[in-house]
Amino acid sequence: MDQNLLGIPPTELPEDPAAAALAEGRDPRSVAAAAPTSSLAWAQLAEDALADGLTIEAYAFARTGYHRGLDALRRAGWKGQGPVPWEHEPNRGFLRALAVLSKAAGEIGETDEQQRCADFLRSSSATAARELGID
């Protein structure tokens, strides 16, 4: 578990509206179209695009997932800081989108954004940063 030195309670998102459809193997594009508020669907699209060498598309998908996740975090009571634990499965869509956003930003030369996103990920969940290859 991540260490929380600020004493801020962790934010735990509700179940992602696309989780079941993605787990069933449905196409992430159709899932994102049906559930556009889902960070998880956008994160999956971003990861797939990055793996296919489609960096600009990965960046755009990840940015969408990141912003959808910020909206969800705020609705869940997040005040802009504090842990967003990887261990809580519904948080993973946001955290995955944030990791791909960092990676894609780096690939297009947006080094300031790459670093901001990596730092944000580490401060939200050191476990997520390790699991998602953000060292």
C-alpha cells in the first residue's frame, strides 16, 4: 500500500461504467462511444494506440481518459491531492490513462507534461507508477 504522509483519505471511484463490457472483450472504440465518461475505455484505447505506434492517437485518447477521470475523482470528493489507490480496481482507468499520457507526451517531446503526469501518478499511487512502468 502507498504511504500517505498528508493524512488525506484515499479517493475510491465507483465502478467504471465500461468495466463489464471491456472484461467481456468488447471493442474499446464501441465501448467508449457507449460510455464516454469511462476512463477505463479511453485508457484501453490509449494503450492499444501506443502499442501500435500511434502516438498522437494515444496522446488524445489518454488525455480524454485523464480528464474523464479527473471529473469522476472530483465527484467522488477528491480535492486535488491525496491518494488514488491502484488497489481499488475502479481507480485503474484513471491511473492507466495518466500513465499513457505521460509516456505519449514524452514521445512527442512534451517533456514538461511527461514529468508532470509522471509526478502526479507517483503521488497518487506509487504502486500504479511501478505497475505501469513509470519509474
